[in-house]
Amino acid sequence: MSLSASRLASAIRTAFSAYAWWDDSAPMAAEMANAIAQAVVTEITGHAVVNPLGLIAPNGGGPVTGTGSVQ
């Protein structure tokens, strides 16, 4: 499953609903959750270093290389 800012925003709104100060019906509630979610997704997809699922070894020998990415 790939990262989804909209799915994360929904989870953020659900988590915040446990707090008395959170008003999910407020006009800025969705905007705030969306902004937080987008920032998190951008940070993870832009900076995460993931080990590859399989080993990538050069044909001529040498160290195993390669990284994956979060999508």
C-alpha cells in the first residue's frame, strides 16, 4: 500500500477527535489535518532510505548496492 496524504489526514482527524480542544466541524480542521498529512508524506517520500527487497550485486563482483524508496 502506498502512502496517501488523504488517508493520513483522515487518521489525524480521528486521532485528534480524542482531545476536547479538537472541533472536527471547524472549517480549518480539514485544512490543518491535510497540511500535516501532506508535510509528513512529503518528508517520508523525499528523505526515506529503504533497503532493497532483493540483493543487487554488480555482474563483475563487488559490494551489494542499491536502495529502495517509499511511495
